[in-house]
Amino acid sequence: MRLRLAVLAIALLAAGCAAPKAWERGALAAPEMAWEPDPLLATYREHTHLSKEQASGGASAGGGGCGCAN
């Protein structure tokens, strides 16, 4: 029973790592799929973050410099 569950888990994990097919790449390349769909707005947000936190880099980290959460 454990062997069957282990084989099933490995099969599910391997299936999740499949590369996208050629016809699926168009949907993945859509602007809505970008990490930052609007680069100008992302630049403004990063500038605000840097101005408020007086820090550089780590723009993806949450929380303020005082230890409080955003």
C-alpha cells in the first residue's frame, strides 16, 4: 500500500513539471501573465517603497522597517 502511494505521489509530481506545449506558449506570453503587467506602475511602487523604507533591493519582502506588517 505504501509503495503504491509513493509511486502515485511521484507520478503526480512528475506530471506537474511538464513543459508547456508549443500551442500553450502563446497564452503564457500574454501581458496579463507577467509578474508586473505595467512596468511604469512597478517603477512607481518600487520608488515609493525605497523612499519609505530607505532600503534598496528586497522589493518583494513584506513588512516595514519598524517590524510592523504592511
